[in-house]
Amino acid sequence: MLGPVIAGLYGTVLPAFGHLPAAGLTGPTLDPFRSLFDWGGLGAAVRLSVTTGVLATGLSLLIVSFIVAGWSGTRSFRVLERLLSPLLSVPHAAAAFGLAFLIVPSGWLARMTSPWLTGWDRPPDVLIVQDPLGLAMVAGLVVKEVPFLLLMMIAAMGQAQPRRSLLVAQALGYGRVTGWLKTVFPRVYAQIRLPVYVVIGYSMSVVDVAVILGPSTPPTLSVQIVKWMSDPDLAMRLTGAAAALLQFALVVGVLVAWWLGERVVAALGRRWIASGRRGQTDTPGRVLGLWFGALSALSILLGLASLLVWSFAARWTFPNVLPDGFTLRSWDRHGPSAIATMGETFVIAGAAVGLALVLVLGCLEAEHRGGRQFGQRGLLLLYLPLLVPQTAFLPGLQTMLLSIGADMGQMPVVFAHLVFVLPYVFLSLGDPWRSWDARNATVAQALGASPWRVFWAVRLPMLTRPVLTALAVGVAVSVGQYLATLLIGGGRVSTLTTEAVALSSGGDRRAIGVYGLLQTLAALVPFTVALIVPTILWRNRRGLHD
Amino acid sequence: MKYLALMAALAAPSAVLANPDPADWDAVLAEADGQTVFWNAWGGSTTTNDFIAWVGERVAEDYGVILEHVKLTDTADAVTRVLSEKQAGEDDDGAIDMIWINGANFAAMKDADLLFGPFAEQLPNWAVVDVDGKTVQTDFTVPVEGYEAPWAMAQVVFVHNTDTMPDTLGSMDELLDWAQANPGRFSYPQPPDFLGSTFLKQVLVDIIEDPAVLQEAATDETYDDVVAPLWAYLDALTPHLWRSGQAYPATGTAMFPLINDGELDLSISFSPGAASTAIANFELPETVRTFVLDKGTIGNASFVAIPYNSGSAAGAMVVANFLMSPEAQARAQDPNILGYGTVLDMAKLSEDERAAFDALELGIATLSPAELGTVQAEPHPSWMTRVTDDWVERYGTGQ
């Protein structure tokens, strides 16, 4: 999967130095960088990319750590976990739309408190979304990254054996949070480091969330790159390519800075641990963690609810909490074409995820039979497409596909999706696949079964649930792809996500409601299937799994 | 303007002869049957999307042409696409068969020989188009010469909520006074959005002494002096805009919910019927009305053009011709559907065809053709390009 990333980066580097033979331009020259540095918004755009990315990642990590530290093993934790895990599959764009409907000055929160509390009979003229600091955008990223990091952390906890460490710490008089932070966190963090890096790279270069919630005077660097890439003036493409390289360098720089930050925190942390102080932060940490966790879950759920209400709304005036009337008209108008688009979305997702599953299963099975483990380096290779900012290599990939005349239609889009789907399917399936008890295979082979029969008749059925979950994760990733569909599809391929983001510029909240809901549904249905099917399959052989 | 120079350099001597030949309409119809036409058109407006879907149904029924709407966020994307295809040597079957286009994008494509044609004036329905009364043969002062077919007339109108802003305004200077007295209640879409750039031109046309200078291409000598009053005007206006000018709505339709919520009292639209349509769709309150300025407002025609490398030019011509038909035009003018002005000459229609237009209720917020008053000519596209670029430098980068 490195091929497309490297090809794409190559296709970005050449034009960044003024080399685009297709346009009759040959380099090398530094003009693209000159015109990039001439752009008045560059400073603000770069600052925005860095601050939103770092802030969103840091906040998400902080919230997740306090939730896990303060509550793992409790009933509230299980409730929160169950609440947050399906939210992982809610596409970023839908979550961002929902959040926007909640927090704008005329949004649900203002309506619920007006005019009795606020005295507003008209929405106040305050800048909430599109704020120049990008805080609304950070909020939109945090609500989506908290579920992701939480699940990653829960998965990592299994191997860190937190219970015993915590017991010892508590026996020594440490509070729950302090004890966890001092004994468990260092081990857990080592395991979720790559996912954290993915969150940094993603948050710094995201396009769809930035278009919906981010500022526009100027926009973030990634949004500006997409603008330059679609400018009719081809010279702007060179500027865009130069900016894409800058974006890449920014992400690398921030990752290095973060890595250095880890050393600093580790050094300070060791001193803190060794100091033996029992800490006073337990209760506030616990409470804040739970509050923020619940808040991020609630804001997605409320946001989705507001999409639902808008999709059925007739006239709806401020400050009424509910529409003045309900109508099916929006569904009549947009439903049929939205459902047709949903079909295309599923065709692309199905093809990409099917391919990914075949590759991942083949890889895991080869690993099993060959007795070799995928090392840390292999893991890094797998993560690389997720770490490299999409805006840095997708435009280059598009230019490259165009020059060989293969940029149209669904197939290239499927392959572009595969680049992002494959790592997630692998990550989701790898651990359960490896932790399967190999003695089952030994028994089956002793009974005369061939390796393939073991695979089809024993291993796959026993691992139905993780396989289906991996499929669901893959579908959710594919459904949420915006830039890969938009750029590689050349406009001819539309999915629910590209349609929804295109609608966002028109501001028709009813249509956005319809598309946003269906987009969420498209990502959620496979998860439901992954939950229900194994239960039905195993209703008379409950012992087959685990 | 290296961009125009670049395009000129690319304009290889590939003299495009219209093939298939629109004069032989029967042959065009025969060839069109079964073709798929990818129409790249801005996709942000749900009413337009619905209308295009209806056109698709009708041309499939009558001519066997399959119409696919490729929804753009920016028409420039389609121009880029054709340009990239030309560079990549894709000369026979590009991704785009038809583009909703006008103004600078048309000028750029025509200049670079990226268009199929001339075809528009050979289409059968050209006979009923109002050639004298409407600006269908020039597009932002650039001669059309049959390289694009008109399908809708647009004119700037101001949309106001009479509940909170009962009075209309007569000029851009009055608008400035009003905005200073009512801070935060007006905004315009962020340029380079089409309507946002149009607002800038509307200001320019209204406040300068002699707008005739805008009909000539902007030159380095004239530009700064002519445009100076615009920047002075915007410097005075911006602090009193919605969100103090720190954020702008993305498009014209994105301002409707803001009016509906009571955030804005006033906005602009390029479609005289759009407000009535939006009221019918619950997107605007029933108290909304429209007005134009005393000196009139800018108007232009929307066109469709066919890229030189379309593999379905016959099908695209059939669609373009259908768009100019009395049936499609009457539907487009219906405020419950689209509310776009027609390009047809009522005097050239049969009585039945005219009856369909007469039967239309224009809608409570739509001005009659008489009330719309003088249509002011679009400035030469070079003004819009420069003004937009400078706007982005001045107000779009947070400096």
C-alpha cells in the first residue's frame, strides 16, 4: 500500500519545484514556493493547521486518559464505552454538521435557553463556528477522536495488565487516577503511540471538518491546498503542490516535536513517579474525564438528532426548540437520489473492503503458517498511509493517474479507498486473529484436515465476530472518505460524503439533514450486522467464540 | 494574468469544427440517442439539482439521452478538468460533456479553444430566443459567437425581511448607511464565490461616476484609480458586516437560513425568483421581499457550453436545445420549481406556449419584469478577476 503514497508524493514533489511537463512547464525552479510565501494568509493557515492538530490530539488524549484512569472497570465506564464505540463509525462530516447545528448562535443550545435564560429573541452576532482560532474545528475533531483513542486504549489495556499494577498502587495509598497515571499509563501509551500519531496527522490535514467548522479568512492550509489544486490557473497547481510539501513537512515537524515532548513528559513523569507524592488531583480528574467523555458522546448524539429533526422540519423559526411544523417533503425531494448515492457508496465500500479483507486474511494466514510475526517496522509501514497527510499525496496521485489516463470512474476510487481501508482492517483483525488458540488447528490437522480446511472450517467460523467487525470498520472508513473520492473520482463518482460536503456550501439544512443521516446510517448498519449475525449464527454453540 | 498567457500558449492550432454539425439536426438526434451526457453544474442548490434531474427524465423520454449531473462546488473545477485533459492528450472522450458556465470561465475556455462549436445559434429552439431584448449574444462583454447556449436570465436583487427591515434601499451608499446603523445584519458570500464577486461588481457599478469604463478590459493604468472607491466603501462597510467580516457565508443560498433565523435582515441573490422559491420550501420566512436599486442592478445570462473533447456532443446539444424549449423554460420560471428568468421572446411563442408562462404565479417575493427595472451590463471579466484576487488579499487572509 506504500506504492500509491510514494507515487502520490512523487507527483507532488515535481510540480512543487515547477516541473509539470503536461502544462509545458519544466523545472527545477523555486517559483512555486515563492508564490506560496507571497500568499498573505500563509502564516495564519500554517498556525491554524498546527494549533488545531495539536490541540485536538492533546485534548482527546487527556480526556481519554482521565476516563480510563478514573473509571475503567466501573459500570459508568462500560456505559460510556458502549455509548462511544458506535460513535466511532459516525463519519467526521456528519458529526461536524451535527455539532454545527448545536453550537451556532442560532443552534439548538441557544434555542433551548432562549429567550427565558439568555433574553435573546434574535441570535446574537457572535462568531462561534468558523472562528479564526479554529476552536469550533478543534471541538469537532475532539468529539470524533475521543471514541477512537478510547477504543485504542481499551485494546491496549488488555496487554498492559492494569489490574495488578493498580492494586499494588492503591495498596500503597495512591488514589485511583494517580496510581493509574503512574503505573499503567506509561505502558499503555507505548502501545497507542502510533494511533496518536495518526490522529495528529489526520487532524492537521483534515479537509471536510475544516470546510464545515473551520475558519475561511484564511482557511487551514489543507483547505487552501485543495482550492489551489482546483484553480483554473494551472500555475496555482504548482503553488498547491509546494503547499502540500509544506503541509507534509509541518506534519513531520509536529510529529518530531511531539516525540520530543514525549521524552520531556517521560523525564518529568519519572521524577513525579519517583517523588512518591500521592497526588490531590484524583477527584477533579475523574469528574472532568467523565464529564468530557459524556459531553463528546452527547454532542454527537444530539447533533445527529438535530440532523434528524431538520430533515423532517417544515418552517422553523428562532428561538423555537422544535420546528413549527413537520413534513416529509425533504425526504420526498432528496430521499430517492440520496438512496441511489447510498448504493454507489456501498458498491465502492464493498469492493474496497472485500479486497482489503482478502489481502489481510492472506497476510495473516501466511504469517501464521510461516510462523513469522509482523514486527514494529511492519506496523509502521502499515500506518504510513495514515500518517502522511492526504492533502500531500492525493493531488499528486490524481495528476499522475490523469497523465496515464486512468483517473476516471469507480475502480481508481476503490483503489484509493483501499489505501486507507487496508490498514484499519488489518489493525482491527490482527490481534484477535493472532490470539486465536492455535491448538484448535493442531487438533484439526491431527484429524486429517488440510491447512485450507482448517482455515475455512475452523478458524474463519470461530473468528466470525472479529472478521465482521473488521469489515464494519472498513466500510465506515470507506464511507467517510472525502478527499480520496473527490480527487481521484474526477467528480464523476459521488458518495454520500462528497454529496453532503458539497451541500454544506449551499446551506440547505434539510438536505444536509437527509444526507448526513444516511451517511451515518451507511457507516452504522455494518456494525449492527457485525453484532447481530454472530449472535444468530452461534445461538446453539455459544462456546465457539472466546 | 499568467493564467491567460498560459492558456494562450496551450491553444494549439486545433481549429474545432462543429462535428456533429448542429445544422443537420436529424443526424444530431440520431447520434444522441443512447448517449450519456455528464453535465457539470454547481450542485449547492437543491432546487437547481431537482430541476436538472427533471431535465434528465425528459430528455431520456424524448430523445434517449441519459443525463448525469456532476455536482460541482466551483465551476472552475470543470475548467481545470478540461484543461488537464487537453494536456494529457485526452481529445476524444473527456469526463465532461456540458458545463453550466458564464463570465470569466467562459472567456478563459473560449480563449484557449477548449469549447465545441459554434452550435448554439443552429439549435432549433434558438428561433424563439429573445436575441434583441436579452444579453444572450455577449457574456460579460465577451462575444458568445455560438459557443454556449443560454438557458436562464439572472439579475441581482436584494432580499430583505420586512419584519425586521421594512424599508428598501435605493443605492449602495444607502446600504452603507443602513449597515452602519444596523451592524451585523448584512453579509455577502465570500469571494471568489460567484455571487460574492457579483456583489463587489454591483458596488462598483453603483458608486463610480461612469460605469462605462468597466466595459473595457481593465489595464494596469486604469485599474487602481477606478477601483479605489470600492476599497474605501468596503473598508467602511466591513466592520459593520455580520460577524464583523471575520467570517462570510459560503454561498448565496447559505444566507437563507441566516435570514430565517433572524441573524441577517438583508442579503443578495442573483435570481429574482429564488426568494419566493425559498419561502415555498420553508427556507425563508413569509415576510421576505425583494428590491432593486434606483439605478438598476447587474444582470446576465446563464449558459451551457460543450467542451471540445466531449464524446457526447450530440447528446449535449440535444440537452442544450431542450433547455431552451418553452416547456423547460416555463418550468424553470415557476417559482415553486426554480424561479429563473426565461431567455425566450414571448412574442415568438405560440399562444399555447405563452399561456404556460402567463399562468405562472410569480410568487409573493418576486418582482415583475417592469419592477426589475434597468439591467446594468456586466463589467468585462478582467475586472472581476482582479477585484476578486485583491479582495482575497485584503479581506480574505485575516490581515
